[in-house]
Amino acid sequence: MKEVKSKAGGLAKGSIACGICTIIPFAGFAFSLAAIIMGIVDLVKIKNGKSGISGKKLDITGIVLAVILLPVSIVLFWIFTGIIMAASNSSIWSEIGTSLSSLGGSLLELIKVKLGFTR
């Protein structure tokens, strides 16, 4: 029979990393799903003796983080979406666009002068 390493495997580390990243508002659902799938797959591997037992705590932690942080991520998504929608209805975006366009024109002129493309 093949000897099993005692170190935590990549799936366990990936599960906890994705569990932590679940807090990211616009990608939380994908990270949550990845953390849960990786955690369960690694737990099954540990049960069958194909993965190190030390990864079990990481797997469980990743799954729990994903389950707990997913609703937080959804609430943050709603908040950010509301802020974006409110800002898009105001005149702030036209002011920002005007400022960026004049800044871009100024930068372009500065580059032309510095590179010697002006007369």
C-alpha cells in the first residue's frame, strides 16, 4: 500500500484560501463554491487514505468560512451595487469623465513635448 504524506495537501490549502476569499463581494459566490468543493473532495481523500490527515482542519475551516462569509459577501454586493447605481444617477460621473478627459489631453500634450513631437 502507498504511504500517505502527513502534510496538508493542495486541496486543503486551496479550500481555506478560497474560504477566506469568499468575502470578496463580486466573486464571493465562486470562491465559496470552490472552497466547499475542494474541502469535500479532500475530506473524502483523507477518509480513503489518499491524502494527509493534517489537512482535515484546513478543509473544515475552509468549508465553514465559505458558508459563513457567503451571506456577508451577498450583503456587501448589494451595498456596492446600490452605491454604484446611486452614483450613476448623479452628475458625478459626468464631472469625473470631464476631468479624466482633460487630464488625458494634458498628459498627451506633455508626452508630445517631452518626446519632441511638437514644432
